[in-house]
Amino acid sequence: MLDHIISGTATSITTVMAQQHSTGPSQDKEDISTVDVIDSSNSDAHTSSSIVSQQQKPRRRQIGKDSELRSQPQDATGDKSDEVKSTKQQETKAPVKLSHIYPIHSVSQGSILSRESTTPAPSFVGFRNLAMIVLAVGNLRLVIENYTKYGVLIRFSRLGISQKDILYCIFLTGTIPLHLFIAIVIERLVAIPTVNYVASLSKAKDKNGSHTKRGGSISILRPKPKYMWGLIVLLHSINALACLSVTTVVVYNYIYHPLIGTACEIHAVIVCLKVASFALTNRDLRESMLNSQPTPAIYSSAPYPKNLTLKNLSYFWWAPTLVYQPVYPRSPSFRPLFCVKRILEMVGLSFLIWFLSAQYAVPTLENSLVHFHSLQFIGIMERLMKLASISMAIWLIGFFCIFQSGLNALAEVMRFGDRAFYDDWWNSKSVGEYWRLWNKPVTNYFRRHIYVPLVRRGWNSATASVMVFLVSAVLHELVVGVPTHNIIGVAFSSMILQIPLIQVTAPLEKMNGSTSGLIGNCIFWFSFFIGQPLGVLLYYFAWNVSMGKVTRAEG
């Protein structure tokens, strides 16, 4: 077989050389490429023979062309033959492509990562993939290390929820919503004289035929029902504060488990904010009614005071929003399959959060107590770094569980149409942009009921924003400090510290270019990555100190 291959190759080379001699220099390029092809394909004799037969075809075509030229008159082809000769000479002098004399370095150019590079900016997707692989492998190592040390820690007995905590939780869950129904009773008290006053004005107008007018509408400077408005504001304030204060006292003094206490405190904060929104919105609706001012067109199906019904209030109670409106945009129909998917997501993600907390977060927190008690800074930093990854994972899963799965399931049941519960906060170019995007229900509430009213009263934008963060800081301290039985001000301080971070990163948000956005996004993520686990460590240590567990743990 080897003899056949060698003989076939030799025959092919001989044939090619004969073609070069017969056809002249014009076939140099074609012959060189043919030799390259033959040399690269000399695996067997049949392949060589087929290549030789293919090379005979251009030779025949060339012979045909020469015969046609000889058949033409000499004077007509003289000029053309001179041009062909000059062209052949130029081709002979030109460097042959893919040969040893082909110039590799022909232009000046910079390295692709240098500033003087003229090529388009490179993509770094490969480094992103590498970072994901490193992250996955690093966390897999932690999983193996955790299993080697502790085994499987998932036990229902480790939840530590007592029957007393469950009973108080049931009590608060049933009594907290009552404050919403107290609010509608208060509103109906003031709605009756308001409607009667407007009706009397209408009768007086029909009887007398004229009234003082201003701009085509009835001018009512100080209507009679307004003498009750101060009393209504006082009653609504007492109702909202009672909702929050009673729950706070019960959670702080009688509920031991932080998880149960946090759930009850969040429930109370939500209802308190809804009571305030219900009262403020209906106050403006009364004002519009007394002054004959138009209201938004979407409210036309439930004008004041027809919106003061138990059905309307019950919908607001369960609607996934903190802002009260008489009418909300509604989805066309209920989709059972969509709702079931969201509920299954909630169940699965809740179990995953419980698993990650019990298996990874709790051992890290327990091991940090010794370092906190002895003030070992290096040990505290090591625990902080170890807790940061699992804390971030739990927070992101919780975000998806609540804002994507939970609120969408609730919105589907209520056929609530506006489901913009969040925007792409993970791409925030500044800390301020993050706070505007990540929790739209809370953002909309503070903008409507605190920020905009303060600005209309003459406050500047910066001072109004500080007031918003001050209120938010108080609520954060209640939600975190009360269930852990330690109001130490860490949550309050972390919210107040957001103000200088917003000021520092605000210019980066307004600058053009990808670099400024990248820097702002990194600052946001770094503060987020470190701030949350640090707060968790501090409150966990304070909770164990208040419960007398630190001394026992060391002993």
C-alpha cells in the first residue's frame, strides 16, 4: 500500500511539472496551490489520481484558449498579447500568498487591551464565565466542608418555635387588620356631614339661582365640615400608631423567636402604612368634593363617598400595594395555572431559604459569638466574609420569592393589574437608583405621602429625601430590633448612612460612559455585600447576649 502511495505522489508531481513547462509562468499560482493540495492529501493512491485528473481540466481549457488566440488575426491580438505579458511579469514579481516571504507585520497596531489600540473594544464574557466557575467551585468547596463538619442539620426541632409564640402570632394576625376597619368607620363619620353640606349648597344654588363663583366653580373658602377635620386627623393618627405600638409591645415582651416576631412586626407596619394612606387619600377626595375639583378619571366608577364600603376596603387590604386608590387597574381574567406556578415557586424557595439558613448561616453565626465576645477583629472579619456569600444568596432568593412569586400570586388572585413591583435594581449606577428601583410599593408610598407633600410645602428636594430616610430608618429599626429584643440602632444607622452614599454615587449616575456606571454599580454591590451580613452578625450577637447564651456558649 505504501508503494502505491509513493508512486501515485511521484506521478502527480511529474504531471504538475509538465503542466508548468507547457503553460508557462501564468500558471505559477495555480500550480503552487495544486502542489500544496496534493501534498496535504497524499493519504492514498486513489486521492492522488483524482487530483491529477482534476488538474488536467484547466490544462485543456488553457490549450483551447491558446488555439483560439492563434486563430485570430495577428494585428488584432498584438496589443492584447503585450498586456498579457506585462501582467504575467507583474504576477511573477508579486509575493506569493502563503509563502515564506509573505509579510506578517505590515501595519502598526497596539495591543488589544492598550489605550492606543485601533481595534474595537474586546468582550469580557470569557472572564465573566470564569468568575462564575470560580464562584461555583468556591461555594461547592464550602458545601463539602460544611457537610464534613456538621453533616445534615435540617431538623424541625431546630426551629425553636414554642407554642406560646404561635398563639401570640395568631392573636396579632387576627387583631392587626381590625385597624383598617376602624379607619373606615372614622371616614364615614366625616363623610356624612360633608355630603350633607354639599347637598345644602346645591339646594341653595337652585333656590337662589346664583352663588359667588371663581373661575367657573363654586368658591368655598372654609366649609363648615372642616371643623371636624382636626378630630378626624387625631383619630386616624391614634388608630395607626395603636396598630404599630400594640404589636411592638407584644413582640418585644412576649414573643421569643425572632422569625415569628419579624413576621408580626412587618404585618403591623404594612397595616399601619395602609391606614395612613387610606386616611390621607380620602382627605384629598373630600377636599376635591367640597371645592368641586376634578378627580382622576380612573376613580369615576367609585367617587367619594361611594368608595367607603367594606368591599372596597377589603380589596385594598389584600391588594399588593401600600397606596390606597378607590379604583385600581384590573387584569382581564384569573389564570389558575399561573397562580399555581407562583405558589409552587414560593413553597420551593421558602424551603431553600430554610435549608440554607439552618445548614450554613446558623453554624457561621454560632461560631462568631466567641470572636465577638473576645473582640477578635480578625476572627470577626473571617466570619463576616464567610457569612457574606450565604447571606447574599438567601437575600436574593428571598427577593425573588416575595417580589416575583409571592406578590404576583397575590396579584393574580386579586386580579391586580399593575405588577411593576420592582425594576432592574441590580444594574443600579448609584445607591440612590437602587432605592428607587428595588421595592416599588414602598418607593411609591414614600413619594406620594411624604416626599411630594413636603416639596409642595416648600421643602427642598434634599431635605425631603432626608425626612423619607429618617422615617424609613425608624421602621427598619422596629422591624429588626424589636423581634431580636435589642433596639441597638444598627438598622437605623445603616439607613441614615445611605444618605452620604447616595450623595457620593449620585454624580456617577449622571455621567456618560460605561466606566462611571460600572464604578457606581460596584460601590452599590460592595456596600450591599458587606453591610447586610455585618448587621446580621451584630443583631445575632446582641440577641444571644440578651438571652444569656454567650457565657454558656464559651463555657
